[in-house]
Amino acid sequence: MSESRAAIRYAKATLDQAIDNKALEAMEADMRSIVDTISESKELSDALSSPIVNSADKKNILLAVFKDTNAITKGLIGVLVDNKRISLLNEVALKYLIINEDLKGQGVAFVTTAVPLTADLEKKILDKVIELTGKKVVLKSTIDEKILGGFVLRLGDLQYDASIASKLGNLKREFTNSL
């Protein structure tokens, strides 16, 4: 089973549990916190994906970092650790947000840039997404200097990569293949 399909299943199960317990708002806040924290902390991201750090330590780290979260979130962390899928936590949180926004009739577009977006550029991106999809979306931006320039836009399962790093990688492959 692919990582993405597994993340979707965990996200759907978590959303169902949040609906049953009438905890949608709290869970949305928790999932946003998880995405933001893991995206901003290379150490945490590395610890979650490291085979050297044992599962109990990963669980303790996450429960300490996310100590003020809903019981459903803590349960999700426990299930992911028990099933040796804790490295999927960030992806599960992202999928949860996407599914939840779709449920509310509003999508989430994730844009990654090398520098912070200006308000004008953010508005242009939102307008273009609405034009292309017909959906009103919330823009969630992150900064990743590794893309060098340009942007990566992800909306649901669609991804548009207009980053300089991607273009350089494509150019390198073309050049290598032509030799």
C-alpha cells in the first residue's frame, strides 16, 4: 500500500472520530499545529523518520510536543506508533486538513516558496486557483529555501511544480540522457 493511501485512510478514520465526538474545530487546530510544527522543525521531522530512534521515544517526544492536543490526536499518535507508521504523521495531518476542508466545501491550497509571499502575490495565486478549479480555497504557505525560487502549488492530489530546483533537476536529467 502506498504511503499516500495509508495516510488518507488514517486521516479519514481520524475525521470520522472527530465528527462522532463533535471535535472538528479542535482537531483542525491540532492538525494545523502538527503540520506547522513538523514543517518548521527539521529535528522533529528527522527523529520521526529515523530508524535509530525507537517507537517509544518517538511517541514520548510527540506527546510532549503536542501535550495540549485533543485525545483523538493523542490516540492517532499512539496508533501510528503502534503500527510503525509514525513517519506518516505529517502527511496524515495534511490529508486530514484537505478532507476536512472539502467536507466544509472549501479546499486548501498549499504553496511552497523560497521567500515569503507578498499579499499581492498571494491574491494572484488564490484568484488563479479559483479560476482553474472553480473552488474557493484557503492558501497555506510554507517557506523552503531548497527550492531556490519559483513555487510549488499543491491542491488535493494535484501538484504544480514551478520551482527553480525542479527545473534544474529536469535540465540535468535531459543533459545526462542526451550524453
